[in-house]
Amino acid sequence: MQRRTFLLSGAAIMAVPSAAAAQDIVDLGWVELLPGGGDVARPVPLQEHDEGGNALLVNDGDVPIREDLSGLRVRMVGYVTPMGFAPGSRSMRVDTFLLAPFTGACVHVPPPPANQLVLGHFPEGIELATRLSLDPVMIVGVLTAQKANVDVTVAGYQVAVESMEYVSDERSSNMDKYVWGAN
């Protein structure tokens, strides 16, 4: 499916293929979001888990981000924390979310630093399921290196999502380069 952008010129509307539709997709792992490399964020070990305190901690929003990634059409795998729902979906389709390198970020454990969080915008939405924050998803979209304050955290990047799907068992063997433990 080719995405089109409509330009309004006087009374005429003309369809122009968007640059993102023609742009190659870059597979982006979590380590690539860190300027100069470094360690990918890890969840807090369970013995330190404290829902009353840790879940309300704000991440380190004052970390560098990779502005050179802005405008890239990327494919990423991560875990979703729902932030908003598609209108008329009766809270069944998530259209705004945080993508993180591990499950439970911002809900049950402290969020990772801002350069390890991506705020996703997906107008179509993805069906809410009990597995949403437990199973990884793969997104494709255009990345913007721009910090955004979201509820109790800061996301270092944003992505306009074109497609989003759960990563199935048969695809999991191809995920090694995306999963937080592998990079």
C-alpha cells in the first residue's frame, strides 16, 4: 500500500507519493538510539520492585538523543505501554503508546531513560489484548528525534507508525538483534 500526501493549492488537490513510502526501512535496535553506544536499559530486578514507589519515578529526561536519526523510516521491536485509545474504539484500540526495550516500563517498574523510550502515534490503532504489554510488537514508521513529556516520563523519540503487529512465535528467532538482552 502506497501512502499519499495531499497538497492543497488553491481549489485543486493533487496526490503526491510521500517520501516515507519510497524510503528504505532501517532496522533499528535499542542500542542505536544511544549516542556513542552504551548499555540498553534493563528492567529493575524483581527484588527491588515497589509498585507504590518505583512505578512513579520519572526517568532521566536530560540524556542526549541521536538527532541524526530524525526522518528515517525504521522498523523496531519493543514492548508497548498504552497511553491513548482510538476514538470510538471503546478503549479497545491503542493509538498512542510508549515503546520500550522491556515489558512493564512506566507501569510496574521505573521507566528507562528518555533515549530508550519512543512515543508512538498510530491513528489506525492496534487491538488491545491482554498480551499487549507482555508480547513484543514490531512497528514500521518515520522516527523523529524530539523529546516529549508523557504523563510521568519523557520519551526521547517519536514515531509516526505506518504498521504495527505482534511478533509471533515463528518470527521470534529473527528477533535476536532487537531484543534488549541481545544488544
